[in-house]
Amino acid sequence: MVSHFISPDYGFLHSPDGKESACVLFRAGKSCDGYYSMKYFPEEDHIFVFDNATTHLKCADDALSAHHMPKNPLKSWGPEAMVRDDNGKPITGPDNKPLKMKIPMAPSHFPDGTSQPLYFPVGHPQAGWFKGMSQILQECGYDVKGLLTECKGFKCPEGWRDCCCCRILFNEPDFKNVIFLPKFHCELSFIEIFIDAYKHGLNGAQAAWAVRKYHGHRVLPENLMAELDKFTS
């Protein structure tokens, strides 16, 4: 897929010296081109907004996720990853299905930026066990006594941020900095109007101008090219 990032502060994203662009031909996955990484602007807080495509749901095997986390310590808990050979290809078992193994989830971070391991360290009575949401949140200063693991069906009361352990974790910076837009919604998903601009034959700079000018429109007007001629003349 073609991948690009647009920032409200920097426009189409590129390196500070302008020599590297965030636009790439990208195949997500460990055995392909890997995953998105942040090389520049590490001192800034980032919230990533993606259009709702299934390819954007793919993440690293050990990526942080509050889904299905147990509340209490558990010995063998962790995300599953496919077993791969030295070339990155999945290894299959006798039933011809890919072999999988449990791997540790990546650590999160405390508010000061220091790493927070999610598994008990060597020397602890439960060394190697997953800490559980309760312990993880207590280390961050939360009082979770009496809290449910998750509200029924994850339908939390409107406006609540601390009704259950899952809701608190979902609002932690390490877990919430990605937003997925509704599918095919022109008013909320700016990528839809960008696609419409390219259908009109506009290049990147022209498409960016059209999106700013017609940001409240579902589609671009038929007289777009005439308006563009006025703007550029």
C-alpha cells in the first residue's frame, strides 16, 4: 500500500531538513517491510489517526493491547506469535497449520518516560509471570480495589474513565495514541475527500488545497478545476 502521514502542524510529513518523506510503498509485517516507526520529532506527543482499513489493524506481535488482559497475575499469559524460520517464513506443523508460541508483551511506560515491565522480574516469587492489570495500574498510582476487569460487553458508562481496569488502561498514553476513523465517512475521514481529489486528476499539492477549501463537503464540486485555475492564476 501507499502510506503517507499528514500533520496539522507540518503538513505532509517529512524530516526536518526536508530530505526524507514519510510517503512510502509499504508492506506491513515482520517478513515484509516491518511496521511504522518514529525517527524524528521524538520530543513531541503523537496521536495517529488512520482511516478504517483492515491493513491498519496489523501491529507487531508484542504490541501493547489491553484486550483480553487478565486482572490478576498469570503464569503463561502473553500474545501469540507465529513461529518463523531464519528467513522469516512461518513454520507449519503436521496438520499444515502455522505453529504459534506465547511471547512477552512489550513494556509500557510510566508518566516520566521510564519503562514499566509487564512481567515480574528475576528474583520475584512469581518471576516471569504476567503482572495483571491490577498490579500494572497500582504501579501507576491507581486505586483499583473493587474494580471490575471490564464493564459488561465493554459498554462503559458515558463519560467515565475509571469504571473498570480496561477503561483506565485504554486511557493511558501508551494505549490510546491511535484513532481509527469510521468507514467511508467523508466528513470524518479526510482520506475519502483526498481520494475524490485524485479522481479529479489533482496532484498532492492541489489535493491538499482542495481539502482545505472544501473541508465541509462530502465530495468535491464539479467546478473544482475552474476554481483551481483561479487559485493558481
